[in-house]
Amino acid sequence: MFALRVTALIAATMTTGLMAGVFGLYQHTVMVGLGRTDDRTFIGAFQSMDRAIINPWFMLSFGGALIFTAVAAFLSPGRRILPWVLAALVLYIIVFAITVAVNVPMNDALKAAGDPATMTDPAAVRAAFDEARWSAFNLIRTIATTLAFGCLCWALVARGELG
């Protein structure tokens, strides 16, 4: 049982850390860079990245962070570790909900707008996407996953102190 507990906690920490990196990179690099481009470039690049990110590695990290953290919470003994794992789980549930309820529908709407090369008014499509709103919710995801990652790191420290 010890090996399963430790494995779940390490997997939760690693996948949550990966997701904090993904959301953070979008926040301070991808969206900033895309924001400096013209409308057609913004739409085409965002559509392309959104299609590319749906891959097994991303899905393992995105879903794994939730699943592994839930398993780690279920398996965590004692009061030294469980509060940190539960805090990480709550934070990541918030991230998961925002992703499913806000960011993914916005991404899908932009993809549904069609090929930017044939759009008659790409400025209107970009404005309808509302990149400021997308980025604001992504900032929440970035902060929440980073905090969740920190909670899980602390849970690992507490786990190490228990032996």
C-alpha cells in the first residue's frame, strides 16, 4: 500500500506541475505573442495550437492531474498529508471546471469560425473570441494549478517526514 500511496502522490505532483507549466506558458508567452499579431495570424495560429494540444501527452497530464490527485487524496493517511492533497484537489477541480466551462467553448467557437484565409471580417471573429476574457480565465488556471502544485510538493515533504 505504501508504494501505491507514494506513486499516486508523485504522479499527482508531476501532472499538476506539467499543467501549471502549460497554463503559465500560455499566459506569459503564447497569448502575449499572439496578441501582437494581425487578426488572421492570431486566428490561424490559435486554431492550429488548439488542434495540436489535444494529444495523448496533454490529455494524460490534464486528466491525470485530476485523477492522480483524487487517488492520492483517497489513499492519504493522516492529517499531515491529507489537507494539502485535498487543497490541491479543490484547486484543480476549479481549473478543470473553468477549462471545460469557459476556455474550451471559446476555443471551439474560434475553430468553428473557419479558415482565417477566407474570412470576410477576421477582426470581428477575433473580437468575438475575446482574448482578454480567455486570458483572464487562463490566469486563474495558472495561479490555481501553481498553488495546487505547491500543495502537492508540500504533501511530498510531509510524506518524507513520515518515512
